[in-house]
Amino acid sequence: MKFAVAAALLAALFCIAQARYTLLFDVNKVPANVANADKSNDFQIDELKRHHHKKNHTKEPKEHGGEKDPKMQALVDKMYAADTDRPGPNDFKLDWGNHVSGEQDESQNPLFSFVNESIFQKPVYSKLIDMYNRNLFTADVCKAEPDMGGFRKQILMDVMKTFTATPMFQAAFQYLQEEGVAQGTLEEFLPELFTLWFGTYSRCHGALGSSGWEHVFLGEWKGSTVDGQHDWVRYYLLEKAGKINYHGYDKYDGQLTGTFQYTWEDYLKKTGGFLIHTSPAFDFSLFTACVYTHSGSDGCKFTIEGYELGVTSYKQKCDDGTCLSTSYPTN
């Protein structure tokens, strides 16, 4: 009798355990239609991501986020209207070629198809080009620059004074005075301005091998890459001499500016750019005003020819005080 009761009890416990196991298994089972729905949603999300991250290579005027300073916009308008030294629409021709995404050359032709070099007779160009031809700077940032003095300083001061004598910089200086940045006369401000642009600092193991001027208006070599180089005249002359090989564009805004890839000798510029439909004196004036009042990543915002542009600029400590680290246009 005892054995019969025990057997019945064991059988009952076995049935209960089997039922619980089945119930647990069914609860964790995912219906086929729910699984398919999740896969469909994942596909839609991936599609949205692909569309969201798709690059925009439009040549039409476009907007970017952030607030513009009306005073800065008024300054840019005034300087651009006063820039009679900038190349006219028939003074240059660009071939943007093909879009580039890797590090290969995707464009057969140079960026500049034509430049009317008669504009280089104007002082803002001739002084700059004369400075280029004198090889006053060492491209390698790991090699110290020569001491700033004597004939070298005289040549560089001459270029800067040519730029500061233009109506573009006169407008920029008035703006800096109104913003409380510049004190006294322009003559009194020049030593600080010279330090800002020509003071040296290190980008490589302590060697004083860089300055804002060299970085922006000449370009530098750092490792295997091009650092800086944000002047169209410098780029054009190097390209004409066969030292630059244009690869293709990332994006561009008409004939005004763009970002693109190229090699300078054996050094790669993955993403570079500069203003093109402006004079070097305009760029100098704009970059100076921006770094003093609206520094930072895309900190200086304005519109030119209907295009929403910006300038990224930074300062840093240097041998003589505070110097320009970089300044370049963004689009």
C-alpha cells in the first residue's frame, strides 16, 4: 500500500514539473511575425542612418547652425565690397573634378585651369609672392625657424604693412576698436599684430618650427601630412610648379571656396581649403578679426555671395606672448 501511494505521488510531481517546463518554454518563444517586424524596423533604421549620413556636395548656397553676429556680418560685407584686389569672375577658372572619399587621385586635371596673373602686379600679391620666393620659412614643423630679426623681419613686416594699409584691414581694425580688442592707433597695435601672426611656437617635440603666418599662408609638413595651407595664391603657385597634385573635392560653394584633397610633394592634405574669390589681404583681415572676437570651431559665421560660411580659428601661447595657431574657412 505504501509503495502504491509513493508511486502515485511521484507521478503527480512529474506531471506538474513537465507542465511548468512547457509553460516556461512557450513564454520565451518569439512569434515569427514579431521577429520579422523587428528585422523590418532594423532595416528602416539603417536606411534612415544611410540617408542621414549621406554627404552633401551641393554647389547651392546653404545654411549651417549657430547664430551670426550682425556686427561681424556687417564687417564682412564692408570688407568684401572694399576688396578691389580680389580676382574677378574672369580672372580665374576652376576644375573641381571628381568627388574624393579615400586617399586616391580621383581627378585628372589641376584645380586651377586658369589664373590671370596680371592681378599679381597689385601690391597685396606682389609683396606676398616676393616673400614666398625668398624661402624665409622651413616647411618641416620639426625644424626650428630662423631667428626673427634683420632682413627677414623687414620683409615680413613689409608684407603685413601692405595688408594693414588696405581698406579691408582698416575696417577690421575699426571693428576691433569698437569691440575693445585694439587700443590706441594702428601703429601702436602693429607689434601685437606682428606677434599674433609671426611669433613662433612648437608643433613637434619643442622645436620652434611654426607660426600662424607660416601655417595659414604657406603651409607646413607634419609627419606625412600637410598642416595648414589656407591661401589660394600659395596653392596655385605650388600647383603651377608641379609640386601639388589635386585629388578631388569633398564639397564646394561655387567659385568662392571648397574643401578638397591633394598632395604637396609626398605629403597628403586629406581635407584642406581656402577662400578663392578674395584677396590675401581680405583673408588676413578676416582671420584677424575672427580670432580676436569669435574664435573656436566654426565660431565666426557670416554670409558671402549667398553662401553661409564660417571661420575656425584658435590662439595659443608662443615665444613672445599669444599667437595665432590656425585660422581657416569652413563651408
